[in-house]
Amino acid sequence: MYKAKTIGVTKTSKSAKKTKLYLGIVFDLIGMCPTLFPPLGWIWAPISGLILASMYKGKTGKMAGIIDFAEELLPVVDFIPTFTLTWFYVYVINGEE
């Protein structure tokens, strides 16, 4: 039987998905620290936005990075786990492989 080749499509391995999830949880916990020391939020906000944008390529990563940057700057919503929610969106809702 002839099988068609898929060209240019890469699948993310299970270990890479788990690594992104675990890193996301760690980064979310770091993002909650500015609640205890608010000036840390000004330092963490651009760093976390760049990390999130680099973890997830394309439009999803860019939008998530912008949302995370804004979320980290606002003092009341620091508890939202943006990294974990992005992972859930990419791999569970979208079903990306």
C-alpha cells in the first residue's frame, strides 16, 4: 500500500509537551511572587512575555506573550496561570501534535 509523505510537518513529542507544561507551571509560580513584592512584577512582566512568546511559535505565542505581559503588570490578576492556560489551549483545545 502506498503511503503519502507529510512534508514540513513536525510533531511535538510527549516529553517536549510535558517539559513545556512543567516549565509553564514553574513560570506561573514565579509570576505569582510579585503579589508578595510588587516591584518584582515590573521586572518579570517583559521577561515572562518573551519566554511565553518563544515557547509557542506563531500567532498563538505572540498573542499569549502580549496577554501575559499585560497580566503580569496588573496587580490584581497575577494569580492567573497564563503559561499553563496557553499549554492547555495549544495541546488540548487545538489538539496540536
